[in-house]
Amino acid sequence: MFSEHRAVAALRVFLVLLFGVLVMFQVLSLPGQFRHMAQESPEHAYLRWPLTAITVFWVLCVQVVVVCTWKLLTLVKKDRIFTEASLVWVDAIVWSITAAWLVLVGVLLYVGFTADDPGAPVLLFLMTIVVTVLGLLMVVMRALLRRATTLRADMEAVI
């Protein structure tokens, strides 16, 4: 129990750090990177705003996962993780991953049909596989959480 509290506290510190870095990427790094790309490569300048919007959306999806994880940690700390309230936050994580995956597949298809070399499509394919695994893992974890929540409710009804 003591180590659980330490792990939750440490995880919260890193979630705050991660969220701060993500905000920095959204506001400063990504728009500046694509502005620089447009200046350096004018033939690809038309991609500046679509790439900025897509990458900011992906960062937003990660931010949603961070916030949902924070809320789930709060439920763990209050010993309410096996309640219906936790399923809402897990569903939000699944939907966030699904939205990011859909956009990623769209980008993969676009880049796959227009790229001159296989580097970017292969990297996007790898990212798609990783996001797919994460999404499916969250679906399985949601099913396990739902089952545990039902079992706990049944046990509490008996007691």
C-alpha cells in the first residue's frame, strides 16, 4: 500500500511534466517547426498548416489521455477504481486513441500514395501499429475493469 501511494505520487509528477512539455510542443515547437520547414522548402509550404493542425491534434489526444490517467489515479487513491466512474475515464482514453488512430491512418494513406521514398511511410506504418496495439490494449483493460467492477458490486450486494 505504501509503495502504491509513492507510485501514484511519482506518476502524477511525471504526468504534470508530460502535460507541460506537450503544451510547449503545441504552442511553440510544432508551429515554429512547420514555419521553418515552409521557409526552407517552399515547394512544400502548402503542407505547413495541415501538418501543424494534425500534429497539434495528436498532441491534444495525448493530453486527453494524461488528464484521464490523472482522474483514474484520483479514483485509485480514493479506492473507487472499481466503480462506474472509472469506466467513463477509460472510455475517454479509448476514444482519444481511436481519434488519433483514424487521423494517423489517413496520413499514412496520403503519404503512402504520394511519397518518393519509403522512409516516411514505413515510419508512419510503425506508428500506426504502435497506436493500434495501445488502443486494443485499452479495450482489453476496459473489459477487465468492467468485469472487476461488476464482481465488486456483486460482492458488496452479498455483504
